[in-house]
Amino acid sequence: MSRALAARKHAAGVDYAVLLSAGERPLALIEFWPRRMWRLYLFDDRSWRTQMIDFTPHGTGALLARRSVRWQFPGEQEYAYEKWDVQETTTVSADGQVEVRSESASAEVRRFAAPVEDFLCPAPEFGDWQVFAPFLAQQGHEAATATVVLNDVSVDEGSGPLRATGIEQLFTPGTCATPDGPAEVEPADAGLLRITSGRLVVSDPGWISDPRTVAVPPGEFPVTLSLLRTARTVGVAAARVTFLDAPPRAWEMALGPGEDLGLLGEDQFYGVGVDTGTVAFLDATRTVDEDRLDEDVFAALDGGSRFSVELPGPPPGPNLIAFRSGHGDGSYPVWIGRTDDGQVGCVVVDFQLRTADGGEQ
């Protein structure tokens, strides 16, 4: 990615990576992770990755080299297959308690106390990779004491974030091609969703902690599943709740607070997270009784013969319609289809079992 995009990711706390090199030879790979954590991979003169260091924020405001792993490989073939003959793992607590565990022909564990300052380094601002130079020096790179310079290289940013293509075809009956052979697209009615608050939530019903939320009109609206039937299996390829009969003229990704499309790489997306193999449409005010979930939702869908289930609410309160999620757990894009005048015509969650031309996403 470009330097400008990486800087925006840094400011937003989104993961990215930077390669430090001397000519064509890699010295270190620096990964920035959410919650201001870092990982540093170090390479030797053969360009073999021989050490990994994880850094976490310390109470002093600096970074603590909390965990370091070193590997020794007897030869190139063993390195290629990650078959080390020595692995040494060092862990450090916030107050300087150190454990060194060596795994080889014989295991050895050493524990001792050390000044925690020996394991601290400044938390870098974007581009301030010089703070990692001492770790490069420990690896034996003579140039590590020189100033680290970040140079832009020619970068193809690609086509940008995932785009909504062929969404209508997901719900059009007919034959399509899949990696498992020909498949039939079968739209299936999943019932009426009752919205009372004017806010639709798309979430895993088992943990509604980071939902996709869309402003919609109140009322009762049909939910449709796109079933993809092959010779061996039937899966839910997508689910849609329709608010207007008018066809969508534009599609946009459903975004959460603080999510920025400009931070996404090629074909990346922000989506609904799934941990129970199930997704649900529900009103934002709809509460979920955890005691009923296993029996009324998950058990009903795990039986194999059903693809969706309704969890009614006390009339005239909102209900919940849950359905199986494509390949199961993961993250899936949620698309908002808008009409010519900008109204929400429908909301679709795409489980990416096929693309617009019938292939796999």
C-alpha cells in the first residue's frame, strides 16, 4: 500500500505492515496491530526469518517486548518446512519477571528478574522505525545504527474495497456454475420481519456486540433467502429484507461507527461477524433471551432441514428472523440497496458462495 494509506491506517488504529530492507535483502518486517500492539520479524543474512518479537503497551507509555521467539534451522530444507532444531521463547512481565524456555533435544526453562527498562522501547509515531534499530543490531545487521529511511515505491492500489456486483442475481431463480458443479438458485420465503424503532440490525444472534445497523422505516417487511442447491448440498447464499418494491439503483456497504472505506485494500470489506454459523435480522430494540437461543434458534437450524427460524416477540413488539450463514463462521458484507431518490429499498447480507458470473467469491 502507499505511504499515505499506511499513515491513515496508523492514525485509525488499523493494522498494516512495513518492510525494512537493505537493497533487496529484508532486515525486518514491522506489523502494526489494533490496540497499539506491534510485531517485529527479524531476518538474518540469508533472508531467513529467525526471530519474532511481540510488543504491547506498557504503563510507562513505552512498548514492552513481552514475547520473543528465536529459531535455529539446520538447513534450507528444514527452514522451508519450518522444522527448527532449536526454539527459544522469552516472555517478560510488566514488572520485569523473565522466563526463557528453550525447546530442542532437551527442554530447559530459566526464570529470573531483570530491569524492565531492558525490554522497553519508545512507541513509534508513524515512520519512526528507528526505535526498532537496536533489535536489528542484536540480529547482527551492521547498518542497523544508521538512520532508517522510509521510501515510497510504486504501488498498485488495485480496484479498492469490495464492490456490490450481481446482488440481484443472487435472488434470481435459475442455474449457475459453482466449484462443485452446476447449482440451482432457489429464492425462499423466510417470513415477515417486524421493525418498530426504525433501525434494522444485522448480527450474529448469539452475540449482538458489533452489529451492522441501518435506518429503515417501521413496519413489516418480507425476508427472502437465496438457496444455492448443488448435487451434494444446499446452502444459504444470501439473505434479503425488502422495504420498497422499487428496484435498487445503487448499492453501498453498511458501515459501523468509525469505519472508513478509504482504509480498505483491494476487495476488502467491513462485515457482520459470525461465530455461531448464524445471522439474524432484527429490530435495534429487540432483546434476545439467551436461554431461548440454543433451543429456539441454533437447535432448530442445526437439524439440517431448516434454513431459517423466527423468534417472535410479545405482540406488537419486534421479532427476529435468523438463518444459516453460508460457509459458517466468518465475516460477510452487508449491502444497502438504495432507490433513485436515496431511500433504503432493501438490505442484503451476502455469504459469498458465488459471484455475479456464478463462480466462487
